[in-house]
Amino acid sequence: MELSAYLHDKKIIIENTLKDICTSFVSTPGVLRDAMEYVLFSNGKKIRPILAIATCEAKGKSSDDLLPCFCALEMIHTYSLIHDDLPSLDNDDLRRGKPTCHKVFGEAIAIMAGDALLTEAFRVLSDARYTDRINPKITKQIIFEIAHAVGAEGMVGGQVMDVLYDGKEGSKNILNYIHLHKTGAFMRAAVRIGAVAGGAKARELKNLSKYGECIGLAFQVMDDILDAEGDEEIVGKKLKKDTNKQTYIKHYGILASRYKLEQLVDEAIKSITFLGENGKILKEIAQFIGNRVS
Amino acid sequence: MELSAYLHDKKIIIENTLKDICTSFVSTPGVLRDAMEYVLFSNGKKIRPILAIATCEAKGKSSDDLLPCFCALEMIHTYSLIHDDLPSLDNDDLRRGKPTCHKVFGEAIAIMAGDALLTEAFRVLSDARYTDRINPKITKQIIFEIAHAVGAEGMVGGQVMDVLYDGKEGSKNILNYIHLHKTGAFMRAAVRIGAVAGGAKARELKNLSKYGECIGLAFQVMDDILDAEGDEEIVGKKLKKDTNKQTYIKHYGILASRYKLEQLVDEAIKSITFLGENGKILKEIAQFIGNRVS
């Protein structure tokens, strides 16, 4: 199967699972549910759940029973977008070609929609109606991997540094901290929970972590390149707005950034040679991240 | 032991456990950790973890191994205070006699400190270093109870309605929804996880849930009474500011609110008669909530 067909198929499966999850919001105030769903179904790539699915399947295990858990990744990613876009943070008006959540629903509802998505992700991860076929030990490990990756020592920590160093000189070390924590840790966690669910052994988990970290960083380097050189129509958000931010372009220049991207994709692919033929999709995803235009 | 001594002892134990949890923030940006700790250690009552401890102990089980899990309740409560106080929500300048988090650290850091506390609560709940003596099935159930109580169908849902009906006519039904979801669900969850950890059977869990819901509502009715009649110095926040809000005072008047409070405390106590002498502390906590002045 072509990768594009694979990504398309999985995206539909993920969206259907997310729709099913949203049916559990029965007594939720309508405007809150609307705000959550507005961003959740705004045509994102769903790359984190896809990574978890592809990793789980690369280990030879069906991901059917784990779909709601993997979708929790997208709920958390969505919360992070809503909060990042807020006026006091990145103050973005446009996301995926549409007005951002606070532009449509106001700041208070946007903050609370983010809070609800983050919390409901952990509800889904622990809800017996979605997880009764999963060993509780695995469930606990998955929850830990995710929470650790997106908390103070992970994504939120990276986002804080990103905001603090907006408009400041910064350094390569600061840039590295931001990208490793803000994007890298969460992508790695997506791969790791797929690996844990797929029954990866310690050494395999280590190699898959490396893969996840490399493509997470590659994704962010590409984000910086797209901000500098991308097409606003295709990318779906305002570009050339990161000139005050700590980016690869700022600290390395465009050519070295492209070289860094290539290296990261190569290193990701090298980390999963142990998977042999089963690693085909993960390899293609790494290449796709190195070539994406939106 | 006097209840005041019990509450004091437990508060110290909880604060020490929270301090221990905070030592795990090693690569967290300093300002983020400062903002989290600023509110976490701002002399709150720690009523939610105390309820969990007291319920667990009422079932004859030591709470020692569960302290970090119970402290996660306080981390989540703290996140909710930080976000509730934000300019676009309740816009409060004072909390527990001190400037609110966004007044000290700015809005962006306050939003992210709340996000981090919420996420780290789930990290603590699933982190092997705190939970390896707990059956993973119990851990999973505790995580679900909490997430369900504070998400879209619980606390956040209640907070959304509270914000939406600020300055509106409202109704007793709306008031009931807000208080049940915003305060009641979380207090009930605190009691429920103590019960689950203590090995409560289905019927016991049902009775303890009733107890938790009643004292949660009683707590909120008392909050409304204190806002209308309390002493600002003692309560530690600006009062008489809820005149636009949906409160018991607005919809029932002060006398009927006091009567409602008495009824709720009585009902809470009646729900735990099955505990006999072991229910002494829980009974006294219910009475304390009905008589508190701050």
C-alpha cells in the first residue's frame, strides 16, 4: 500500500474513533463540546496516533483494541494547540486555515476546552469501556509515558521556554531544549506507547525511542523551514511569524537546517533496521516528515 | 484526637509529600516550577487529599502507600484555582490572602503552570516510583475516577456554566448543575478514591459517594454564605464579588441556604452510619465543613 493511502485510511479510522469518544459527552455544556470538537476535527494530520498505530503494528500486534488510547494523543495535541494559540501565548488567529479556537469561542471557553481535552484524554486512557481488553499494567505504563512527555519536564516545559525566549537572543542550547521538550518528547512518547502496546522488549523500545525522538525533531526542523519558506495557502497558518522565536533557521541558517533534517531522518531510519520488512511504514513516515509541505 | 489536630497533622504530611513530588521537577524551567509551587504551597486546606486519607483509613487501611496519589488531588485542585482566577475567567487578584498566580507570574506562565499541574497529577498517579505497591487495577480505577470527575462531564463542565451564567438570571436548575459539577463531583471523587483504595465493597462505595457528594455541595453552599457574610481578612479573598454569579444566596436567600447546609451535613453523616466508630473523623469533617469560617 502507498503511504498516502495508509495515512488516509488511518486518519479516517482515528476520526471515527474520536467521534465515538465524543458521544460520551452527554451532560457537557454544548458550547464546551463545540469548542473541543471544532479543533479536534479541523483536519489535522493525526500524526501522533498514526505513529502509535504504525509502531504497534510494526511489532506484529493489531491496534484495534488500542485505538481509543492512541486517540488520546490527538486530544492532548489538540489541547496544546488551543492553549498555544491564546493571546497571552503565541496570539495566533489562524490554525489549519481556520480561525483559532479563542477567535471563535472567546478566550475563557478556549482555555476550558483545552483543559477539558487534556483531562478527557486521561479519562479515555483509564475508562474501562475502552480499555477492558488491555492489561492494566500496560495501561498504567501508557498513561505514565504520555503524562511524563507532556508535563513540566516535557511539552509544557518546552512551551514555557519558547514563550520566555520569544524576542530574546537565545542560543543553540536553548533552541535544543525547546525542540526536544516541546515537540520531541511527545512524538517519542507516541512511538513508545505503540511499542509498549506492541510488546517491544527493552532494546527494541530503546531503538524505537531513538526513532521517535529523531522524527520529532525532524518534524520541528521542518516546521521552522516551512515557516521561513512555505506557502501560507498550503500550510494553513500565518507564516514568517517565528522571526522572534528560537528556530533552526535563526541559529543554523536554512542550508544547515535542511542538512540537519536529512541527518535526523537517516538516523530515525537506521534506528529501526531491526524491524526489517515490518518497519516499512515507519521508514516511509520518517521520509514523509522530511518532505512534507504542510 | 481532636479534629483540628488531625487536620493539622495530615496537612503537614500532605505538604511534605507534595514537596517530595516537586523534587522530580529537575529540568523544569525555574519560573514554571516557581509558579506551580507558589499556589501549591499557599496554605490551602488540603481538604481533598484529607478526605481521601480519612476515607481510606475509615475502611481500616493505612494510607501511607497512597499519599502521592491522594496528593495528585491537590495538584488538580491547584490547577483549577489558577485557571479560574485568570482575567478571562473570574479575574481574581487575591487568593488565600496573596496575589493570584497570573498577578505574580503573568498570564502565559499561569496558564502553563495550571496545565503542568494537571498533567503532572496524572504522571504522579501512574509513576512506578510512587505506585509500585498499588495494584495496577486500583491505579487505573483511581485515575478514571479523578479524570471523570474533573473533565468535561465534571468540574470543567461546571466551570463553563459558571462563566456562561455570570451576570445572567439563571435558575435553580442551572445553580444545581454548576455546584454539582464544579465542586460536588471532585469532592465525591476524593472520597471515592479513598474508598476504592481502602477496598470498599459496592454498597459501601455507594454510601460513601453520597457522603462525598453531600459534603461537596455543603462546601459550596458554605462558600456562597461566606461570600455574602464572611470576613475578608479571615477568608483570604475578595468577598461580595459573587453577586452576579449563580449562588444559593441568590436563588434561595440566606436562611434557606443555611438550612440547606444543615440538611446536607446531616445527610452526609447519615450515609456513613455503616462505618460505626471508624466513621468518627469523616463525621467530624462533615460538621467542620458546615461550620467553617474560611
